[in-house]
Amino acid sequence: MISSMFHKLLPNNIDVYAVSATLPDQDGWQAFCHEKIFQTCHGKSPKLVKGDIIFDHIMNDRVNTIDVPLYMARIAIDEAKDTNERHSLNDKLQILLNGRQYVDKHMSEYVNSIQHLLTVDSNAILNTKQELNNRQCYQNLVDRFHQKCFNLNQNPYVLGKLYIFVNICEEMRESSDADINAVNQLLIQVAVKHTYEKN
């Protein structure tokens, strides 16, 4: 089985073996997340961490990759040395949570704004994960989203929402150029609103 990173990208006639930690339809998970000792997550599997295992119940210490910042923030709060530090860390956690709500709100607004162009309801677009085949549409939406809405390099939570663009593009495979252009224009409108709200 080919890895998710190269799913449907590598031709069958080349002698290359590609591996990743997840299948195309699976989320990534991190292991060995312990703020006090490591201050980071150390891999996707216990086998990746060399040396002695110092924890019991390793399987209970796995975190969805998207949720690692929240997990690390909560551990830091639990291990805070005093009330001031705990308060400061709680504020940082709240900023992370507010940011996620902000992203979710804007993604929902965008999907609702293009609902009339789609063949399924908004809930299906927001909560299912289709297989990507319409790569050109997807690349266009992601590029525009990155340029106009959220810098993907600075917003890891947003990376976990890109499947929404996959769903949109797969639902619009048979759509006219005018409909696809409308989807792009509505994304720009959401981007303008996002920029206005940030400032």
C-alpha cells in the first residue's frame, strides 16, 4: 500500500517505495507527549524513540497531531509552579481555543456561502472526508486560502481543515467553470472578511 503522502501521485511503473505513518484517510497521531520531561512529542510510534521506555501505558499517551498544541498546553498548566504561571498558561490555552473557533466559524461561513453550488449539504462537506481526485481545483483553493485567509505554515490547526476543500472540489467535479469561479470568488470574500476582523 502506498503512503498517504504519495497516494495517486506516483506512477505504477517506477521502482520507488514510499512510506508514511498514516493511510490517506487517517489522521496522524503523536506519542510520548510529556511536557515536563520532553517539552514536545517524540514520534508517531514507540518504536521511533530509542532508549529505555520510562512510562507505563504508552498507548494511553497518544495525541492526534492536530491536538498536540492543546495537549501540551494542558500538561503545562497542570505542572505550573504557581498561580501566576498557571493563569498565564490558561490565557495561552484560551487563545488557542479561540483561534480554533475562529477558523471553524470561517470555514462554516464559507461552505454555507457556496451551498447553492453543491450537491450535498454543508454538514457533509464540513464533516466527511472524500478521496482527492480533482487536484487542480484543490490546489487552487488551498493556494488562494493560504494567500488570502490563513497562512498554513503558521496555523497547524487549519491544515486539519483542508479536507473541506477536497470535499468541495469532489462535489464540483462536473461543475461549470462559472460555478468554480464563483467558489473562488466567495473564498476571496470570506478572506476579506477574515482580514477585516483580524484588524
